[in-house]
Amino acid sequence: MRLKPRGLLLILLFIKTAVSAQFIDNIVEDESMLYAHTKQVNQFFRRFNGEENRYGNRFAINDSLYRNPSYRKQFIEVLFDSENPNINPEVKKEFLDHCTYSFDQKFLDFHGGSYFAEVKTTFNYKGEQKECILFLKLQEEKIGSKWVITNVVFEPFLKQFINAEKLPDEDKKFLHPLSHELDFMNLIKVFTSKAILEQFAEKDYKPDFLTLFIYEFRNSNLEFLTVKDVKFHFFQLDGWYFELARFNRKSNNSGWLISNLLKITKEDQEVLKSLIFREN
């Protein structure tokens, strides 16, 4: 069967209209995702506090939705990584209730301290590429604030140090309490043997990896290459810890999202920090 010119034209118009409609639907969908996407950490703070809507527009202080508890609860709900099965739903609900209780709401403060960044980087160390984790916190100054490095986790450094407390008792060495009467000449045995020097340091000794890191950099043994990943650890809300990480995926649940949530005590907080800093 041969189509008449008019029939062919109608078919072409139908195809063009269908394709155009699909194209417009995709634009609308992509635009919606773009608006829902929490693109910046500062934006996460504003959305958590109920100071911005899903389109990225900030509320006026006299707006009925500004820091509105009900609105905040709905918004904080979508600031979680919805694909993480390890976030306990009951703990999450308790957290939402805790933060949005009408008479005692809990807000995040960008300059409030008690949170820090974990930055995974790559360095060239003595000719080899090595992963190095830097921890940074926001430090307030007389005028403004700045990010400063507070800690370093670097595998080549970790291998150089031993936890003397974990040595078997029969292997532990010490300097006799009357060593001063010998003008500490018994130090010769310490430094001429293969003894573990950490056991001769004070009980609370901890290696200062940041100082070692600066020393190695100054001696041209470390060359910065790139940043691989960034996340944040929050202890700002009493009794709670959460981790903030960035997710790049084609869905509304993307951008900077809460990727871990724990209800903790003050004792838990110190243990958790030790784990984050790889001190154990």
C-alpha cells in the first residue's frame, strides 16, 4: 500500500510530537533532580535547618515555612541516603523527632564546631603513589575562619610505630628507676639494640603523624597528586553522630546525604573518634 502525501505528513507530525514530548519530559525530570540534588555542603546545612526549599530558594525569616518543624522533618527525611540498608529506621525516626521537636528544635551551625572533614588524597611518596587521609576542621579567626589540618592517617607512617602496651610482658624492656645514678649510661643498650623504642616513651605517648607528614613534605618526599573523596563526621548534636557523604547518581536522592547515623554516649564518642582516626 502506498501512502498518500497527506497521510505521510500526519505520521511524521505524530512522530515529531511524540519525540518532542519525550524530550520535554526528560528535561522536566532532569530539572526536578537538579533542584532536589543537594549540591553543596552549605546547602545541606540550610536544608537541614529548614531555611531553604527544594528549589534552592531561601526562606525569608518571616516565612511560615522558615525552620518549620513539620517541613523540616519531611526535608531531613530526604537528606538521608535512601539506598543504605544499615541506617536503622527506628533510630532514624528518633533522630528526626529529636531534631524537629517543636519546643526544642536542634539545628546545625556551620561555625559551631564538633564536626570535621575526612579527605582521601593521593600523594607520591618516595616514588610510589600512596593514599593519605587528611582530617580538617574549621578554625575561627579574628576575622572569618579557615580550614586547618588536624590529623593524618598514612599507611607508611603507621607501619613504623608499635603499640608497646600490646607487647608480651616477657618481651618488655625498661630503664631501671636508678638509671640516674649511672648518668643514664644504660641508654647505650637502648640505642644499640633492636629494642622497640616506643616502650621507653611515656605511658600516654602517641605518634604525631601530622608533624611527621610536614617533615616528610618539607624534605621533598611527599608530592600532592589529587583528592579522591571527601566526607564529614558530625558530633554537633548531643547524643548523636552522623556521617555526611556525596553521592553522584541519577535520582532525587543524590548529592550530600547522611550516610550513617548512630545514637551515642560521651564515652561512645571518644571510641568512635579513635576508630575514625585509625588510632587502634
